[in-house]
Amino acid sequence: MKLSHLKQLIGYFKKFEKISAIYRTSDTIIKVVFDRDDEVYFDMQRSNSAIFTCENYTRSKVYNAPFDVVLSKRFNRCELEGVTLVEGDKILRFTTVQKGAYKEIKTYLQFEFTGKYTNVIILDEDETVLEALRHIDLFSSFREVRVGQKLLPPPVAPFVAKEYPIENIEKFLRDVYNERSKERLESLKKQKVSFLEKKLSRLQKLYANLDDETLLGREIEKNEHLGNLILANLHLIKPYERHLHVRDYEGNEIEIRLESFFSAPADIAKYFFKLSKKAKQKAKNLHIERSSLQEKMEFLRHFIQTVQNARDISKIELLFPAKKQDKKVKQNESIEQFFIDGYKVMIGKSEKGNIELLQKAKAKDTWIHLKERPSAHVIIVSDKQSLPQHIIYEAAKLCVDFSLFEKGRYLVDYTPRREVKIQEGANVLYNKYNTIEVDNTL
């Protein structure tokens, strides 16, 4: 936060007469409601502080730390007596008064935009610290910030700050929010895309290292042939031999080297038949594993594109919900789970995941699918008879995002799960349904 901007904001804040409400909306952002409904946000990140306004900033949780208790007690519904910069530095001080029946209580609310020492400090009229967003001890700075201690003045800045004129204060505060939101969105996109690309890279390596069907076929034939040769020459083989000399069906002598000793010649034949059987099983399941990896990679590619196309931070937060640390629930690798305004939305990442969704969904859950074309299956978990339309639209948009790479307008069907009849695998029939149009170009 620039000193020049703070000087100009002083005049803006002086027009307000009271603070109606004040509370933290996130770990470092404090919302202040001046007068009736003039909302201003103070972002007190270290070395990245700012003041901004916006239409709505979602409150992440309710804070009840000692700082928040004192903040609420001292400044909710208080009168503003003045706004100043302390010692001409980047420290914005609001002088407030709470008027009771018998006395007035004066309190200072101090926003310090001072780089790594950025802080919010609550002081009584003697400038003794009542609480602070960050407590600072003498080992970190000569200017201690501790409850019950008098706050020392800041050191004099060793430079003269440049002037940066603001033509329109309210536009400036909105632009700060838009610019910071844009920067944060791009940063989140980069972070999340990198995370997803690493997962995709691991799957691609697994796919590249899958066995070759032709080589497996040769291995099967070779081990079966060797097993049969051992059985045909049991009378010539001695126990515990590592180098066998046997004759093939044309009477030619061949040498077979063993990796370990066997106590009986028949065990050697069993060993080669076991290797052949193992290779057969691997070959049998190879197409299943290959198909599964292809579906997972395709899902991640859709996921990456959806993140790259996100136009606001709320979309990123929807795609990456916070994980609850207290519940050790095994994650289903075939199903992706999201939350839209508290409603659980599940998407099948593969045919296996689509089948599991259909099998586990309850009758009143809402099923979503692209109209008359292949797509991921989506389930909105709800016991309610009717869902808000915007929940259905957002879930339908996820269905489109995770099914198609092309942008456009698409029709999406939705109906209660009880109306969906499973035919074979993830193929279904349904008669009673509604249709919604989703535009994923927006």
C-alpha cells in the first residue's frame, strides 16, 4: 500500500460518521461497514496489503479468537471521531467512541501497512495494546506489540514518498479488488494446472510402460513350450540342477538355465506353467488397464481445460474443495466430488465411475447427462424434492466441462435417479426428464 494513496484515502474515510459492523472475512482480510452499507475491505497480508471494495466477498468462516472478540466489542456500532496517519507513516488510525449511559470509551483502530510488520492493532486511549492481529516480540522487532504493553511510535521513514494522484477514490478501490482478484486467479490457475499436469504425467508414464501384447504372447508360448519339454524329459533331469540339457520334439539338445534350485523335476515344469499362466492373466487384463488409464488421462485433460477456462476464483474453489483433515475416508479414484453451495455433486471419471454412481445414488438424487451424446454421468446428492435451478445449472455445466473440449451451447438432461434404468454397463434409458441449455463459452 502506497503512502500517497493512504493520504488521499484519509479524506474518503472522513466522510463517514460511524462503524456499523466489523469482522474478519478471512485470515487476513477485515471487513468494515461504515455508516449504513458502505463496505470497505482491509487486506492485511504481509508485504502485500491493500484496501478495496467489491460487491460481495464471501466470508470463509466465523472467527472467535481474542482479537476478533475485542474487535467486535470495541468497534461494532461505534462513532468515528477522526482518521489520521500516525507520524506521517503508512499507519492508518481510526479514532472511535462508544457512548454509554454513564461514560464514553475511546479506542484506536490502527491499520499498519508496513511491509513485513503489516498489522492491525487495537489500542485504548493511553495507546496501550488491547489486542492485535499479529503479536510481535522484542526478538523480532524493537517495536513490541503485546497485550498490556504501551505501543511505541514507528521509526521515521528514511525517504520521501512519491505522489500517485487518485482521480476517483471509489473507482480506485474497485480497481484494486479487480486487479488483485485477477492476479490471484492467474496464480491459482497456474498452481492447480501444475498439480493436475503432474498427475497426468504420472499416468502417461504408467501408460507408456504397459506391457506389449505381442511380447506377452511370445512369453506365454515360450514358457508353455519349456514346461512341456520338462515334462517330456523328466527321466533325464536331476534334482537341484541349474543348467538343464533336454531334447526338443525334433531331437535337438537345448540348454535351459534356471534362476533357482528345485527339489523335484516336476516342480520345474510347474514353475514354467505358472509363468505362462501369469503372463496370460496379464495379457487378459491389459486392455482393461489400458482403457482405465486412457479414461483417467482424458478426465484430467478435461479438468485442466476447465481450470484454464475459469473466470473467477469461486470456480477454482469449487473444483478444489478443502479437504477435511479429521475424517480419514478413502477416496474413490473413479469418482470426483465437488460442492456447490453445500450440495454434493459427484462426477464419474470413467465408465467404472459412472456405473458406481448409478448403483450408489438414491432415488431422490438428481441424475445429469448430456442430451443424446456420450458424457460423464453427474449426480447431485439431495433428499429434497426440488433443487435450486442455479445448482442444477452449475452441475450441468460441470457435466459439459468434463465431457467435451469444444466450446459452445449444449443441451443437458436431468431427472431423479429413480427415472433412470440401467441397461448395460453405464448405458441407460430414461423417459421423464427436463432439459437445460448450458453455454460453456461464458
